[in-house]
Amino acid sequence: MVTHDYRVLLTADIENYGGRTDAQQRNLQFGLVSTIETAADRVQLDHGAWERQVGGDSLTVRLPAEPGPFVTIPLLLDQFLTELDLAIAAHNSQRSDPTWARMRMRLAVHVGPLQLDGAAGWPGQHAVQPARLRDSAPIRTALDTFRDADLALIVSREVFRDYVSQGPGRPRPSEFLEVAVAEKKQEYTAYLYVPHFDVHDMEVPKSPPPGNTPSSPPPGTGSIKNRVKKGEIFFAQGDMHVTREPKRREK
């Protein structure tokens, strides 16, 4: 019999991990785990009860059934996120360390029914979705746009609909940007937030005029497309162009 349970998933990944030296990667791995655990301790989340899947520059955790998503999700999005941002800033201040490298983190939160008894993890679409959101073009573009930011958050439609939009708490629904994510033949609606910055200031290239868009990308470009609420993002060989410096929100 397949065992399901309704659980919260949190997943984090480090920007540009593969472009760092071995010593820097070791430092960043430590920073990834330590900043998340520090933030959890500060808001009294028991990270010792988390079930983890670790992937070098990424960490995915399944939170326990108790105290449940109606407690843990508002805590994750509000106080935990604030403490994590502070912990990352503290890590990034240690420039005297010879293995130092700035850490910037992409974070995703999702909730849904999970299969708990897979042979090599947690099977099912709800286990896959947060990783897709975490690695998607919209959240990568957010960190590329807001270069002073250390952290960007993306939440699933379920999290936004059932928890963020119902309030109270922070961030407020108006502080999120609705984005469309297309990753590995899957499409999701998700919501993007960057602490201290207004994501609605993100500018992306306008889509080409009708009839000028090729039916398939030219050979060798490796193009992918992700739609966002204000337009479309086009990547070619990982390049992204932003035309205007966004405004930083006052704390």
C-alpha cells in the first residue's frame, strides 16, 4: 500500500556553485546547511526532525507532520525568511576567510500530498515541483536583476493561494510577482519574492512581434522560454539582459 501524507517541502540551492573552487564549494556547502539551521533555531523550528535530501549545492527537506502547514508555512515565509536573510549576510561578511565566496540562495516552498515510502526518496509530482520552481528561469532572473540580494524565494500556487493570500503575515500578497514556470515539459504558476526589493520592478525583454518568432530555436542556441506576468524572458546560452536598474525597497 502506498503511504501519502500532506507535507511542507522546502528546498534551497546556491547560485553559481559549479563555478567555484573546491575549497569554496566546501565552504558554501557548510554555509548552505548552517544558515538554514541557524534560521530554524532562531524561530524555534526543530530542524533535527526534518527529513533531508542533500545534493552538494542543494538541500531539500520534508518538514514533519506536526505542528502542520498552517503553522509552519507562515513561519517559514515570515520570521524564518528574515532570519535566513540575516544568516546569509553574516556568512557573506567573512571575507577574511581564504575560502570565502559570496553565497546567494534560491529558495522554494511547496505543500501537497507526498508518497513517504519510496525506495530512493519521495516519489510523485509534489516532490518534484519545488525543485522545478527553485531552478526555474524566473527566480534565476530575479537574482540576476537584483545583484545586491542574497536570497530569492519562489512559492507554489498552492502555498500562495492557501496561505499567503489568506493573511495575515508577511510578505504580503502584493509583494509577490506571479510567474509562469516551464521546466522539463511541466508548467506551473508560481509566485516570486525577493527580500528588500520590489519584484514588480523586474524588466524583461519584450516578446518579438508576431510572425518574427522562429518556430524552433536556431541550432546551438539552447534557448528556453519562461513567461512572467509582465512579459516574456528569453535565454540564449544562459545570457540574460536587463535594461533598467531596479529600485530597492526600503526596509
